[in-house]
Amino acid sequence: MLAHELVEKEPEHAISWYAVGTWYFTSRKWAEARKYYSKANILDPFFMPAWVGYAHSYSMEGEHDHAVTSYSTGAKLFRGSHLPFVFIGMEHIALFQLDAADDAFGAAYELCDSDPLLLNEMGVVAFHRKDYDRAVTLFERVMTLVQQVQCAKTHWLGTQVNLGSAYRKTGRLQDAKRVYQEVLQLEPRHAAALAYLGMVYQMTDELDQAILTYHEVRQIHTFVATAAKHPAG
């Protein structure tokens, strides 16, 4: 409704068509979203959200090369922003091009060294390189920043799971268990946290608890598979 109203009242403004594109984006209609983001870019070539949305739509389709090209255009247009470099790095991670991801994140870090998203992605690269101590440091720093800005922890469950896994890889099993349990307090049916917690129980010879946890993971996957086959309505 807001997008419709903006187009009616302010059709010459980029943000109106950006709103339409975002509606299509949230509906997972990537080509349609791109059409309206492009229209916003024509009206205002320096409206960064539309460039980012345009590139995101390619990323969501798995068109990583097109996404990198679009993010790179954004990086040239918005030289003061680190975000295009962050997104370029994330695309390279998806392609498992870790050196290229490092280069992009390095460029982003020079512009902004306190973005939790950037630090998380740098931690992911470190984890893939099996530099687990560095991964722990980066993921811990993310969670510290999240607490400082009082951001909702539910938005960073993925990072907490990453931190738990980095702890597990460095042999800090009690820390890993604590972090996975913190995730499950916020989202009791978080399948990844449950599965990794089961692994920790198994590694610490708490076999009965490990079996119960694995059964719970199986129940979640069975429920999800059933729901996918028989959607409501």
C-alpha cells in the first residue's frame, strides 16, 4: 500500500520505484524487483539502496557473476561506503573464492572496521581456511558489538552458531555447548544449533543426551519436509 501511494504521489522520485521493487523482492520475484530497481536507478543514479537491491536480486537467483558486477558498479559510485565491498566478498564466499573474498573484505575494513556483518563474514572466511582461533576472535567481536548497540540477538543467531562451531573446532567444548544452548533459548527449534549441540554431547561422552538431541533434530526435519509437501491452504 505504501509503495502504491508513493508511486501515485511521487512518481518522479527514485524511492517510490525502489519501494515497488522491494515489494517484489520480498515476494521472491527477482526479475520484477530488478525492473523497478533499475527504474529507480534511471531516475537517480546515485540512489544507493536501488543499486544494492538490484545486485541482491541477482544474488538471490544464484547469478553470482552478475551480482559481483552490479556491486562493483555500486562501489565505484559510492566510494565512501564499505557495503558494496562486503557484498562482493559474500558473493566470492558463495563461489568459494576465498582469496577474492579476503581482498573485498580488506577493502571494506579500511572504510569501516566496526560493522558486525563485515566481521562475521571475515570470520566465515577464517573458518573456511581452518584458522579457527582467528574465527573465534572475529565472531566474539561481532557479539560484543551487537551487545554494545543493543541489537536484537535473534538477528545474530547465525553468528552465535558460527562462534559455537569455532569453539568446538578449537576444543573449547564447554564454551561451544554454552553458545549453542544460548541460541536454543532464543529459538528452541534451531536445527543447526541442536545438531551441533548433539555433536558436543557426543564428544563429551554424554551419549544419552546426544541421542535425545539428534532425535529432536530429526523430528524438526521431518516436520519441515511434511510441511513442504502439504502446505497450508
